[in-house]
Amino acid sequence: MPHHGNDAEHPPSNNEGKHDEREGAGQQKPVIRDNRKVDPETGAARHPQGSAADSNAAAAEGDALSQAEEILNGMEVPAEESVAPGAAAEAEAAELRNDLLRLQAEYVNYRKRVERDRAVAGEMAVIGVLNSLLPVLDDVDAARQHGDLVDGPFAAIAAKLENALKTYGLERIAETGVEFDPTIHEALIQQPGGDIEVDTVSQVLRSGYRSGDRVLRAAQVIVAVPA
């Protein structure tokens, strides 16, 4: 409405005040709220921000997840032991049995080895004693050949000694007329012999001795060879 004179004399009307307020408010950025239910770009339906539908959907989704977790947690998944409760125990028992059998076999082998070593040690001890007595037996043979042990106390002592050594497996190698064997005979002299086809022991110069299969000393002999 046009007016004249000083503006102070005419107060602003209501419309003019509202216009001024709108002009003052126009200095701030306008707030635009898009309340459309359909997204203009994707065409999908949407709910207003912070609406009850979103909360209800989230709550429903959370309830579904929680229910699914409860169902999964409540399910009893059969473990290896529960599937075959006797299989694990049987496997463990079989393993323990194999360990026991292996230990038993090792113990048996150890015991056999100890017994074998003990037998060898005892045999070597006996052989050592027999070897130490061979010079004594040589003296006894020499005395017997010279007729010194035909009768008397020394003859009895010599007989007892030889019989005692026989109990330990001592055997004399002093046979004549047998085939020459280089494993038990030591040929010192060779002489041509008549009516023989192989080398033969004709005379024993020094007796040999053996204990079982072990030759303690070879017999020194004279060998007759075919002419």
C-alpha cells in the first residue's frame, strides 16, 4: 500500500512484517525434506528416516538372527568321539598294545643279547684257564712218555687233572692214522708213505687241544704223503 511521509509515522502492516521475516529467513539455507515414498532414481519403495517401519524391520531381523543363533547353538553337533565312542578307545588300546609288544620284543632281544654275551664271557674265561694249563698238560704228557707216571701219587694227580679239564669240554688232539686236517693239525714234517692215497698223520709230536668247536692249539704232526 503506498504511503507518504516518514516511515516511522506508519507502522508496518502484518503482511509487510511477514515479508520481512521471510526475507530475513531467506538469508539461511533452506531445509528440504524429501518425503517421497518412492525413490525417483531407483524406483524402489522407501520409508521415512527414523520411521517405525525401519525399527520394526531391524527388530525383526535381529530377532531372526538371534533365533538362528539359538537354534545353531542348541544343536548337538556330533564330534569324532561321539560318532564312534569305541573307535578312539580301540585305536588308543591298539597303540598301547603295539607299544607294549614293541617293548616286550626289545626286552626279549636285550635279554637274549645279555645271555649270549654272558655265555661268551664265561666261555672266554674257561678258554683262558685252559690255555694257561696247556703247558702243564705238555709236561704231564712228557712225563708219561718217559715212564714217570706209570704208577704213584703223581700219576693219580695227573689223571684227576685231566678228568677235571674234560668236564670243561677240553679234548685232546693226538690221533694217528687219520687224514690230515689243516684246521687242527700243523704239519712239521712230510714223508712219503706207502699204500696211502691222501695225506695222513703218521706221528704226533705235540698234542693239540680243543674245547667244543674252538681249537685251542693245533697238534704238531708228521704227515705221510702219497709217493
